[in-house]
Amino acid sequence: MIFLIKNTWKIIKINFEELIVFLLCYHAASILIVYNFYSSSIDFALKKAGYSYITAENVMSFIKNPISILLITANMLIMIVLVGFEIICLLENYRASNYNVQLKAYKIFLVGIFKVGKIIKDGNILKVIPGLMIVPFISIHFIIQEVSSIKILNYLAQSIYESFHYKDMIYLLIFVILVVSLLSAFIFPFVTLGEKNAIDAFLVSFRVIGGKAKKSFRYLIEWNIMLSIFILLINALAIVISALIISLLYSSDVALANLLIVYDWIKLLSGFFSNMVGIAGNIAFIFSIYSLYRFNTLEEYKDELNIYTALTNKTFKAATFMISLLIVVIEFVYSYKMIEKSTQIAQEILVTTQVTAHRGGASYAPENTMIALKAAVEVKADYAEIDVQETRDGVVVLLHDSSLKRTTGYNKYIWEVNYDEVARLDAGSKFGSKFAGEKIPTLDEVIEYCKGKLNLNIEIKNNRHNENIAQRVLEVIEENDAQDFCVITSMDYALLGDVKEINPDIRTGYILKMAYGNFENNVNADFLSIKHTYATKKVITAAHSCGKEVHVWTVNSRSDIERMKLLDVDNIITDRPVTVREVLASEQSGAGFIELLKIITR
């Protein structure tokens, strides 16, 4: 075993830097491809299935829809093709390293393309497919992490487990899949590096390894245990380093909220990291065993490797440079867009209850002001709930009450004054002297600030003096290209109908002070926003079964937060975002873990 580990490290080390560059670029590109296809296909399938969201209660009926089956199958095929191509690239790189030939990162990619072209030309593409049975085994770390983190996978796994009467059969099936995957470990190298037939490769692999088969498979299992330990150590190191950096930048309460958000992302990204390490590490180890038992085959194909690595003419260099530059530019653009949309991506992908700062962050600063929204961003709320009305001259501003008196001391209604008057008012002094001079912001200003930082729950207040409020709010959202991170809510169901008539794609929520009847079937509401005292398991299950999320308001006590978590609500609207985040994390990761994070961030 020690000899194999040393040999594996030797193969990796020879071209280590270029291999890392290839893996980072390839996995970054793969994530962008998979996420964009996943996001657009799931949105399309949801519309066709008549749902607004995927929930634990509707996931099975969603999956059974023919369009969903087709698109999910397409997603899986894309991922399998990407992994299969990566395995071919890695095998060619390790074969080159075996002869002390160092391939540049772009050449690893291009050699993979040439190899695939040769396989297709020789008519062997179907013979490679059985080799893909190795994917579950080499991606086991990734699969476990992502099933626990990614919403649709988590819901699907839960539904299958809960609906299956014979739980032992599930464990047996998983065991059989992993065993078959393990037994297929040497098909791919024998097919791609020497043999012409997958069945022959399977048989030859056992014949060549001979009596060492049992030992070889045991070594593979031990190697994966070592990889798992390595991944866990890197994950723990990332959390500690993040905690130390965040503790230097923020006060203790805010630091904890930021760290818990970072921790969620570390869990997600560690899945991708484990996938990269799992595939590259396992293929290196498998190649190490293969090279020991099948050295003659490697010698026979040394000429083919020389042909690949001899491509150094000017035309080839120019072409590869342009291809590499194009890939880098595309990745940069998509990466920027993903960072800009990080708040929406978290909502779409992660298994987590979202946290909304009530009235923009009213416990930290004057309600519905820019400084309150900045506080909501600082404590890493997922959403800010804001209230909007329009002035006499049609400007949409943030204001909860119809009257300006409570927040500014100006005894007039919002529909009686023009924006110029509103802009001169002091909306901060009543909250505290240090906030003196804080203004009432316009919706346009708020959306511009929140883009890429914070999702917005825009509650439209129908004061019976703003007939065109729905139109004006939508105009502001559309002018700022903010549809992806804004939702519109109201207690006025007819107003939501106006919103949907103008823009059917904008997400809407119906605010309910009480929860009785079949309100979950309201077609103009994509989700329900319910007073937390009326949130029951029956209400939430009914809403989820119709593909609607449930947001609850206004939840501030720890006991109520814990109850909402147990009810599986989707979003908690609160004046205490940090406390909510802490309670949610304690439920998921354990109170002891949260206390440890508190100690680190002090």
C-alpha cells in the first residue's frame, strides 16, 4: 500500500502545477455549464408542472412529470459526459507523467479531445460507456456532500427514503451500486489506454491483476478513506481560517452571522472540491495499479502519446491560445454573473431556511432606510422586507404607514406630498440621534444598492390613493433588471392579480394575517406569507403540495424560531436575523458546533 501511495504521488507530482490549473479551470467551467443548464431546465419544468417552487411535498410529483424526467435525465447525462471526458484527460496526463512528459494544462484538455476523437473514429464510443460505471465510486464524496446541501437532491432523497417501506433494500441497493462501481474501476484505463472492447477490458483487467484483485480493491477502499480524511481536514481548515478572518473584520454578533453564511457556502464548495480530489486522486491511484500490472500496454501506446505531445507548430499554438483565451473570458463573465447573483443562487440551490430582515433591518436602524438595508447586508440576511407607496407625483418610496408622522414627525399622508418634500424629511432622528438626517429612499435607489447583495421582498401597501402602484413598482424593477432578486407581496390579492397581468414571470406572495380555507391554490401568489401564530403543519404541507413556499412573519423569540424550523417553513421574516441564523445552524449542525464558532469569532 505504501509503495502504491508513493507511486501515485510520484505520478501526480511530475505535472502537479499544470494538473491543478487544468482541474480548477475544467471544474469551474463544468460548474458553470451544469448550473446554467440546471437552473433554466428546472425553471422550465416547474412552469410546465404548474409549480412555483420545488418543496419536499411536491418533489415526487414534479419528478414524475415527463418533461421533468426528460430534463433531469439530460442534466445527468451532461454531468456523466463531463466526468467521462475528465477521466480520459486525467488518464492521458498520468500516462504522460509515467514517461516524465509534462503536459501544459491546455494540452491535457486537447489530448483528451484527440483521444475522444480517436475513440469515435475507431467506432469504440459505445464500448467506453461501461467504464462510466466507476463514477459512483470515485464521486462518492461529492454525492454525499451535495445530496445533503442541494435542495432538489435532498428533497428527492428524503421522499424516496420516507416512501419506501423496506429501508434495508435501499441500503442494499446502494451497496450493490458501489460494489459494481468498484469492480469497474479498471475498465476505463484498459479501454482508453489499450483494449478495444469494454467486456474484454473487464475480463482482461481481472486476468492481468490476477490473484492481486482482492488486495487491489482493498487498497482502493483504503485510499478513499485517506482521501475522505484529507477532505475533512481541508474543510475544517477552511472554516477555522474563515472564522479568524471574519472575527478581525466584524463585531462578535455580526461575525457569527457572516461565518454561518460562509459555512453554508464552504459545505457546498467542499462538495465540488471533494469531487475534484476524488476523481483526480482515484484515477491516479487506479492508473498507478494499472501501470504496475500492465506495463507492456503502456509501452505499446508510447508512440500515440508522442504524437499528441509533438503538436507544437505555430498554427496549433495560435489555435490553442485562442481557445484558452475564449474559455478564460467566458468563465470570467459567467463567474462575475454568478457572484452578482449569489443571493439568488443560494435560494435556488442550497437546502436552507431563508432569513428576511423585517422592514429592511428595523432593529438595527430606522425602518425602511438605506442604513437599515446596509445593516441587513452586514448581518447577511437573505432578504430585506420593505414597504412601498407612491408620492403625489408618482415616485415610489419606502414607507410603512400611510402617514409620515410616526417616522418623520411630518403630519401628512404620503399621497398629499410630492417627492421633493419627502426628500427633505428626516427619517432617522426618531430612532436615535446618530441617525439624524437619514432620508426616505426611493425604490430605485434601494434596488440599485441591493443588486448582488440582498434579495428584496417588496410589500406594496394599497392605501386606495395609488391606483397605478403595481405598474410603477414593476417599471422600477424592470428598468433595473432586478426581476431575479425581487419578489412582490401584498395583503391585497387583487393587486397581485394586477402584477401578474402586467408581468406573469415576477414572483409574488400573498400576505395573510390568518390562515383558513384553500388559500394555497391562489394562482396569483407564488408563495404565501403567513403570520407565524397561524403557521401549522397542515397549512405548510398544503402549500408545499401545491408548489408554494411559506414565509412566516414576524418571528423574534427563540422558541418561535425553533418551532418554525420544525415546521419546515421556507423563509423567516424577523427583526433578529442573527438570532434566527444561529438557531437554524444549531438545529442543523448542533449547538456544540455553534458554540465553538462563537468562541473562535470572539
